[in-house]
Amino acid sequence: MKALSLAAFVLLAACHPAAEAPKQITLTSQSITLPVETATLPAEILSVNCAACHSPEMILSQPKLKPEQWQAEVTKMRGAYKASIDEKDDAKIIAALLALPNQK
């Protein structure tokens, strides 16, 4: 029985692939140059609540939305993306978004 166990062990060991040497990984540093920010937001409430994640250019280029659509966006940012937007500021934010040149 011992001989059979030893034979099984030798057979299994022969089937097991040899341990491979660890692969060498080389990391390189990369850099990018971001464009210079030229746009400014006309309302501080947008700078405080929106510009932490969105560039002014992005905010200023949004399609024209109705107040209820902007409310849905603000609610989504707070819920889905955990934006620290105080609900009491919603009306001010929406009014500022509606007053943007691209919204008129």
C-alpha cells in the first residue's frame, strides 16, 4: 500500500507544472498636460457645489434643461455620486443653472 501511495505521489508530481519564475513588471511614469482653465462661473453657488467635480466649461456647455430636469440632476449628483450638496441649496443652484447663458 505504501508503494502504491508513493507511486501515486510521484506520478502526480510529474504531472504538476514546474513552478514558474515570477514575471518582472516594469512601471513607468507618464505625464499629461491639462488645458488652461479659462472659463469662470457667474455664480458662487455653482463654484462651491459643482466645480469640485465639473469644469466650468463643462457646466457652461450643458443643454438647456427645465427646472425639474435640473432638480433631477442635482438629486442624482447627491444620491448616486455622493456630492456634498445641501438640499437647502437646491433652489439657488437650479436658479443659477437656469440663468447661465446657454440656458436662456
